[in-house]
Amino acid sequence: MATAKKSPAKKAAVKKPAAKKAAAKKPVAKKAAVKKPAAKKVAAKKPAAKKVAPKKVAAKKAKAPAKKAKAPAKKRTPNAAFMKPMTPSAALAAVIGSTPSPRTEVVSKLWTYIKKHGLQDKVNKRNINADDKLKAIFGKAQVTMFELAGLIGKHLH
């Protein structure tokens, strides 16, 4: 009978170390589990960012057709001030003609004159080299295309 008592004691003793080993393994498993979710969070953030970007693109695509649909429905009317025929000064009339024309047409005619006579700067295409007729309008030898409309305005009445 003594042997029977010893074997359950051994089994209990064996169980206790096993429990300790399991307990020792659990914290290790918890640390690993803590590391794994952190890795999953990082991995989860990247796909989440990827998912957000396609949604934005989809939203932009959805917005773009809506704008296109609105544009044809609402016709754009030009500003009446730009379409009002104005009489050019004598200096400007020498370049574009003396008939009254709107500002937009004056700029178009001026560009036609510039291209026809090759007055656009070869190196910097934004600059216009004035000939004798254009010097009377611009007041200087070279102007940029951005100054053009402002300088023309002074010669329209």
C-alpha cells in the first residue's frame, strides 16, 4: 500500500512541475501574443491606408462626373464687359484695325499679329519682342504675355 501512496504523490509532484512549466510558458506566450498583435496593428494600418486611398479615388471619381453633369446643364455666360465692342486707339488700330471689337477679340488679333511677324522670343516664349508698331502700344521693347491684356486696356475706349 505504501507503493500505491507513493505513486499518486509522484503523479502530484509531476503535475506540479508541469503546472509550473505551463505557467512559465504562459507569460512567454503572453509576451509573444503582445508582440504579434503589435505586428498585426502595423500590418493592419498599412492595408487600412490602402483601403482609404481607393475610397478617396472613388469619391473623386464620383464627384467628377457630378461636376461634368452640372457644367452642361448650367451654360456659362461671358462677362458683358469683355464682350462690349470698344474702339481702339490710333496706335492699336495700326495693328488690329480700326473697327470696334471686344477685348477678347483684340487680344486674339494681337496674338495673330505677333505670330505672323515672329515677335515671340525664341528662348523664352512668354516674352514678346515689340516692333515699331507694338512699341507705341507697349511703351517698351519687350513685354510678357501676362502684361499684354493690361497694356491693351489703356488703348481701348
